[in-house]
Amino acid sequence: DGGITQSPKYLFRKEGQNVTLSCEQNLNHDAMYWYRQDPGQGLRLIYYSQIVNDFQKGDIAEGYSVSREKKESFPLTVTSAQKNPTAFYLCASSGTGAADTQYFGPGTRLTVL
Amino acid sequence: EDQVTQSPEALRLQEGESSSLNCSYTVSGLRGLFWYRQDPGKGPEFLFTLYSAGEEKEKERLKATLTKKESFLHITAPKPEDSATYLCAVFTGANSKLTFGKGITLSVRP
């Protein structure tokens, strides 16, 4: 089955620690995205990548970092510089045509203790 | 700046009671409007893409329509399993991003 997987489903972090969220897709999509979802707010774009070894900042990139070494993988690191990291993190992928549909993974819920 | 407003924030329906969810937008150069369904604790599930005013798409009890200022998601004779949060998003081509509304939480009582 083609799809997007995210791991872990739940993640707990102590203040001051960096953590890395995994995102893998087997849809053969060139573009991948990371969004953050908070209660009562719309999804907000953190980073996106349209091709391997290239990525751009979204609206709320401060305190986050990414890499895109393989087409299938787009891990997100939440660094200790992110002041309010507790949230639901969603990874998505799409083709790179005009207005291609973005398909989402199941999400990772990060809680800072 | 692109803006998407969804209303109402929450909607409670009786099973079989048809209604509509609204998504109004202010963007420069709409290239696509997307509807997603999201269940609690899960990722959004794609429903529809609309590209131009006048376009309509249907899937089971759902029908999405688009004008130059807004989109409606019509739900005909809803069932309890239609209970979810419905998200609307617009794509203009700027920064390859989707701009999302806050969502509408639909609850359908048996």
C-alpha cells in the first residue's frame, strides 16, 4: 500500500532536548512538507522540500531543522530553541504540479514535560 | 496575505438533517481549494479539490461547490460516522504552501 508513515505516534521530551520526528513516503512524490497543528488554529507550515537536498522555510521555521537526503524521507528536528514545541506534527507529500493534492501522514504528538 | 475563514466553528446535527459548511477566502490568484476530513488524533484525509468558480464535486453524502469568494461543503442526510472536523485550504502557488482555515467540527447524533 502506498502512503506516508510517521514515527513515533507519541513523543515526550524534556525541556532542553532536541528530538527528531520521522516521515517516510512511498508515493514517489517529489515534494514533502511539515505542518504544526495546535488546538483552535489552522495547520501552519514549518518547512517544505520540492527536491532532494533542497528545502525552504515555511511560516514558523524558528526552532526547527530538516534534511532531505533521500526522496522518500524528510525528518524534522525540534530543537531546544523552539519555545513552545508541544503540538501535533503532520507530514505531507505531493507531486510538484500546479495545485497537486497534498496527502498527510497520521501525525506525531509531541509533549514537552 | 491569504486568509481562509470557516464557519460555523462547530455544528451539531441530527442524523438525516442536511446542512452546509462554509469556507470563505481572500487570496490573490486561487489555483486550488481543498477539503479534508480529520478524525481526532489522526492526519487529515483528502476529500476534494476544486479549481475554478462553478465547479462541483460529489462523494457519497458530500458535495463541494466553489464560487469566487467561498466554497460550501454540503452534507446530505448525514450519519454519525460523518462526525469529524472538516478542513478547508487554499493554494495560490506562493511558497508551495496550503493556507488552512481553523476547521469546522461536525457532530451527528443518532
